[in-house]
Amino acid sequence: MCRSIKTLRPPATPDVTEDDIRAAALQYVRKVSGFRAPAAHNREVFEQAVDAVTAATHDLLAGLHIRGRSGGNGGGGDGTAQALGASGNSSSARTGK
């Protein structure tokens, strides 16, 4: 569907940044909505969708456990949760959710 969205989980991408996650969320919302840039009357809902997809991506990456990787999180994971912040949901602080 969105060929420009790259895989963000380790080991495919070892150093995922907030910008990487937000860019993937933006590409997803653009594809689903059919708008590259929304009109002014759609801008708020467009940005809310990008924020929600960014938060969901943080949650997904923080919860993944990758086989064969020793983890820093003690649960057999790969330490992604630590790399993204304690809750893996740093975008929530910006949006107030």
C-alpha cells in the first residue's frame, strides 16, 4: 500500500527516531485520506490522525518482542521501549491525550 513507508522495527532499522515514526504516520494518513496536504477545513482532523498513528506506532514498537535478540527490557524484547521512552508514547504528551 505505502511503498515509501519503511520498516521501523529492529533489526531492520536499528536507530528509529521520532522523525522516522512521524514521517511514516504522515505517509499513512496521506495515503488513506487521499490528500497530500489537507485543505484548511480538514487540517485539524488530518493532524489528529497523524498524532494518533504516531502514538499507535510507538505503542506497537514498544510492545514488540523480537526473537533471538537479548533485550534491555527484561522481557525478551529488543530494548525498543527504552529507545522510544519509558511509555513508548512521547507524542501523547504533545497532543494532551
